[in-house]
Amino acid sequence: MSNEPQGLNDAELEAQDGEQLPDREQMSLINANVAAPVNAAVAANVLSDDAVAIANAEQDATIDQSN
Amino acid sequence: MHTGRRSTALTATALALTATFGAAPANAQTGGGANNLVQVVNTAGGAFAHRAGVQAAPYGGDSAQSTNLARAESRDCTGCTTHAAALQAVFLTGNPDTVQVANAAVATNSACSQCLTYAYAFQYVITTERAVSLSPKGQQRIHDIQRRASAVVAQPSDSLDDFAAFDAQLQALAAELRDTVDSELRTAGHAATARSYQARESRSS
């Protein structure tokens, strides 16, 4: 019994399907809009005894963008 | 040893965040938009330091990089108390391509025994179809919110309950700031809605 890979026969080749690529101009369109709100709260005690640190950050952001 | 590693990591994190947000004015050269930076560093034993800043500003450029930062630090002292609050509303009027706004509250005790440190930051960002500016009445309301925010952080604190009360009072002022801006936009023929993001952290030692 041979382990060599077998090629596709005519029927299998016929069954293969593909899709036409879009025009190059369409492929190069890039939506460059960036919306990256950052919200952070950091509380830290470093070499501190009986100490309390509280941080609270709140952000409301609605960012509508269009090209 | 384990505690030492943890402290080092916390220090690095705090410094990195402080450097990132503290450097906003320099970064703003590549973008634009107002920055509201409220930073209070307290190094005097037993002292109480506090500050609040409230800002409402339009931005009409292509790259919005406004930063709102409340940073409170008690350092190298005993029994220090430090409060900072920053509230900012930014309305983007120029359909910007890039919006990289940042909001941060940073509270740190560094080599500080029995210290209480509190930071609160609120940022409201909305886009509008055309230029909008605050009316004299709107500006007056912003000044009034500034005055009351300063009064909130000027209150003494000695427990977590006090900080919870500060949160509630400042959140009410933040809602008032948002309503003021929304009201101004409605008057100018715009509607405004927003998504909310919240981050909160507390540390006791």
C-alpha cells in the first residue's frame, strides 16, 4: 500500500469553489479612526504602616466617529 | 522579602502611571485638547493638603488627547492627610480621527505612617456635530461646582467612612457637571448620551 499523496481527480477539481478578489483599490481602504479612552484607579502603600490609600476613577465617554 | 517585592512592584506601577499621565502636557503636543491635572504631594508631618480642579472645555481638532488626573501622594511623613479631586468634561466638536482621552486617580502613601490619601477622578467625553461653547450661565454653574468640589476635599478625614462620603459627594457633583454640559448641548440643539466606565482601588496597610 502506497503512502504517497494522491492528486485531485477531475470531479474533485470541478467541485472546488473560489471567490473573486475585490478590486485592489477596495482592498487598500483602511478605517484609521481610533477611539481609545483610558480609565484607571491606582492606590498603593509603599513602606507605609497603618496607612490608607483610596483611588476612584469614573469615566463617561461617547465617541462617534465616521470617515 | 515577599513584602519587599510587592512594595517594589507597587512603586513601579504607581510611578509608571504617574509618569504616563503626568506627561500628558508633553504628549498633547502631538494631539490636542485640554488637560486637567490636579496633583497634591504632602511631605509635612501631620499636615493636611488638598486640592480640587473642575474643567469643561471644547476641542475641535483631529486628535483628541485630553487627560484628567487626580494624584494625591503622602510621602516621608507621619500622620499626613492628602486629598485630590479632578472633574473634567470635554466636548469634541471636530469629528476627530483619533480619540485617546485618559482619566486616572492615583493615591499613594510612600514611606508614610498613619497616612490617609484619597484621589477621585471623573471624566465626561462627548462628541458633537458642530462647535459648542458654554453660555455665561453654564460657566457660572461650572464655577459653582469647582467651589463645592474644593469644599468636599477640604473636609478632614480619619476613616474609610469619610472617603465613602467623599465619593458620594463628588459623584453628585460629577453628575451635576454632566447635566450642565448636556443642558448646554441641548440648548445648542445637540443630544448627548454616554457609556460609563468605573475603576476603584483601595489599599490599607
